[in-house]
Amino acid sequence: MSGIKDIPLIQRAKRNKDRRAIIASEGVFNYQDVLNASAKIASSLVEGVVDLKETCVGFLIPPGFHYVAVQWGIWRAGGIAVPLSIFHPRPELEYVIQDSDAAILVAQPDFEEKLRPIAEKQGRRLLLTTALLDAEPRSLPEIDVNGRAMILYTSGTSGKSKGVVTTHRNIEVQVKSLVSAWEWTQNDHVLNVLPLNHIHGIINVLTCALWAGATCEILPKFDAEVVWSRILEGNLTLFMAVPTIYVKLIAAWKRASSERQKAMSDACSKLRLMVSGSAALPVNVIEEWKTISGHVLLERYGMTEIGMALSNPLHEKRVPGYVGNPLPDIEVRLVDEQGKTAMPGTPGEIQVRGPGVFLEYWRKPDVTKNAFCEHWFSTGDIAVVENGIYHILGRSSVDIIKTGGYKVSALEIEEVLLTHPDIQECAVVGVEDPEWGERVSAALVLKERRNLSLVSLRDWVKERLATYKIPTQILLLEGLPRNVMGKVFKPDIAKLFREKKGTEYP
Ligand code: AMP
């Protein structure tokens, strides 16, 4: 085992002790504060066991200082960090906790009520951050950098989300690649508005900032007015978001008075870099943002399983609609349907290889094996290289919907809809939308003499699925279009939505 006392992220934090690390609702904290708090948390976690030895620890904490302290504490105790989403309703939390088999759950006291019944039902140990922070520091275990560090849950074609396992080394490689390509330094100050149970927020923003010795200012959630006010205050250098957030920032800018607009634009132009990713960035958004802020958004392409793979350049010209070229330490190739390297100018599936690529899907050895071809990971995304630059054409599968930067599984939503007392059959598809990337859209066949409105359906689904998975439009159909094999043919359903056929509720 290549055991070292501390993982490199912690070693680096020790060298940046007096620098400001986190600004959040709990206050302002330097690296020493994060080290102290995470040491106490780790000490509590290893009480009686010495080393968590890759035990999964699920934690439900809003983005902020305590989130980071617990994440680092789990790592320093030798555990696997499993971030839970504060926006997930109980069934989804139950699923992630059950699937990861998290023996320990950590909650911020405000979320105790949400986790306690699950912990009791599933026989998990529940600890509160307040109690963890009370511990006396004790000696911590050596950490294997090749050991499992984190599981992020991501939607797959097979319905329920899968746990993507990364090692400490994978995370280090992913972070170093971005720190080098986007030239992060100690002088950077990034504003995080993204959820911290998704790669974009947790790796590209939070961990890159803390690796670089920079400051990460964390808002508990995105609010366009709050972000603009913060930009107006000055001293931010970096901002990273999904396209939907830029659409909302543009709308908020348009609502402002012309005097305020000018101040907003001036303040925004002072940032050194603004990045977009996690979904395709429409060219009109790039153009509007350029007019407002003077920035050509840097678009990049990546995935939970691989970290970031392709990026527009930091200094040279960025081409709208394109995602640039491979980042450091990652190899990218396009493969045609026969599994051969795609000819230049012809589309192919993106495959990637490198030390940052994830280790496995948690406890799914067959799914993991099928996702790789001689160490190349098949992303399921189709791209083409034009003039030497990658252009993403979309997912090969129609069952993954990208909405507002989230990736959701249509099958998972269908499973829930089919438990509704009025629904006979259903098919969920993503329909292109300038604001959301794709809208979650459900075609429904109702049981005889039943009626269902979008509003009542949404109220019903709200109790069962995260907000961003709730259909925002429905079509009532007599029957679903199916192929000869009896399988629902989804492209036809998306077409019906686009043509507004069938009965639609606003
Ligand atoms: P996630 O694992 O949730 O980050 O989702 C990864 C998926 O988001 C990829 O497989 C792509 O389908 C999509 N994606 C990420 N970045 C881009 C981009 N710049 N353009 C188009 N799709 C993207």
C-alpha cells in the first residue's frame, strides 16, 4: 500500500495554514480552521476503530464550512465520502444510503429530522456535526492514495442512479489537470453556487480552489440577484456554472435599471475567468453573455466518471459551440459503431483514458466492466472533431435528460409515474429548451375515465422525486408509439412535444 500520513490535499492545506479558505454562511475560515475541524471530525469517526478502512459515510450538510470539514474529516479517518443532496426527498436519500451501504450518517442538526427515520429503518449510525466537532483530536490513520475516496451518484440508462467511485489519486489527477489548464493560483477567489454532491461543484470549484490555496466563497444555493450583488461587491476572480445559471443571470441583468446594468457589467468584466459546463451551452447564451460581461464563456466537457476531458483554451480563441481539446493527463478518442477510430470529421463516441478516470461503479462489477474497452471508458456521448476542435453532438442514449445542469434518468421518473393511481402507461423524454437545456416531459396514457392536470401531477411527484426531475410538461395520449419489438420509440414522443400534438396542459 502506498500509504502516506495525509493525502496531498491536506499536506497542501498545511502549507497554506494562514490563508483564507472558505467564506460561507457560518463565517470566514482559514486553512488552519478547516484542518482543525476536520481533524476533530476524523478523530470522532475513528473512535474505537482506528481507521474507517473505506467505510462509506453519507453526509447531509448544506454547502458551506461544515460540509468541507466533514468531507475532509471522512477522508482523514480513512472513510469514503458519500455526499447526500439536501434537495432530495426521502425515497432518494433512502436509495443512496441503502445502495452505498453507508454504515455511518452525518447530519447538520437542521437535517437530523430527515435522516433519523432512515438511519433507524436501515440500522445506520447517525452522528451530528455538533457532536463530531466536540471530539479531542487523536492520532489519525495513514491514508492510501489509491484507496476509494468518494462516491457520487449519477443517473444511468438502467434507471436508478449508480455510485461513481473515485480514489484519492483519481481526484488529485482531475484537480491538477484543471488547476494547470485554468491557471488557478492562491490569489484566486471563486464563488460557488453549485450543489456539492455533483462533480462540477465538488471537484471543479471547491477542491480545485482548496488545492490551489485559493478562497472558495460558498452560497447555500443559486439566486441570480444574490450572485449579481456579490459580483458587484468585487474581488471575485472566477465563476463556474451550468448554462441554465447563465440564462438566469442574463434575465436578472435585463431586469435591472440601466445604471445598475452598467455597474454589473463593469464588475463582471473584472473576473479573470468564467466557465460553463455540464450541458451544452447555446451559442446565443455565449453571445448575450459576451455583450453583458465582455467574457467569452469558456465551455468545457466532462462527466462524473472521468472528471473534465475537453476544454476551450484559457488564453487562445474560444470557439462557440465547441468544447476545445483534451485537458492535461487525459486521452480522448472518438470511436465509430464498429469500435474503430472514427475518421476525421465523422462523429464517434467519446472514449477517454487516464489516471483521473474513476475506479468503478459501486458494487456493480459487470456494469463497470461493460463501460470499459481496454482501459478506455465509453462515455455514451457523441462528438465530432471539426477544424481540430471537438464539438459535442449529444448522448447516444435518449434516456438521459440534461436539465438545468442535472442529468436525470427518464427510466427512474417513469418508474415513479407508473405508481400514480391514474396513470396507465408513460414515457419520459427530454425536449430541447433554450433555458433548461432539456425539459423533463412526460407522455401519459391515463386509465379509463381518469383525468390529470400538470399541476396535480407535479404536486404528487414532488413528494417522491427531487424538484429538477419533476416533469414540466405533459401530453395525454391514447397510446404510446412503439416499435415492432413493443419498445416505446422515444424520438417520436419528443417530436410530438415539439409539434405540440396530443392534449397538453400548460
Ligand atoms: P455529469 O456526470 O452529471 O456531469 O454529466 C455528464 C454529461 O453531461 C456528459 O456525459 C455529457 O452528456 C454532458 N455534458 C457535460 N458537459 C457538456 C458540454 N459542454 N456540452 C454538452 N454536454 C455536456
